[in-house]
Amino acid sequence: MSHTPDDPEQYVCESCQITHVGTPIHEPGTDFAEHDYEPPDACGACGGTSFVRIEEWAHHHE
């Protein structure tokens, strides 16, 4: 059986709307092939620190 790679989670910076790929994290006790993702600490473009998952962006309201 072949492995299908995960699509990484994407996050949108609330300040400048630049999209970032999440950092993969591996939780102890889970299958090595399974990953969770977390947003970056800060936006590389503007330095913002607030991110929204891309799937939630269209419904995001401040």
C-alpha cells in the first residue's frame, strides 16, 4: 500500500493576508505518517502574529 502525502495546513495572516504553510508537528503516540500543523510564530512579510486557517478565511470576521 502506498503512502499519500498530507496536504499541509495553510494559514492567512490577519494583518496583510499573506498565506503561510503551517509547520508540521508530530504528537507522541500517533502514527508517524500523521501530522498536525501549527501557524508560524510571526508573519515573514509584516511581523503579524495572528493567523486564520485558510478554510476559515472566507467566514472570518473581526
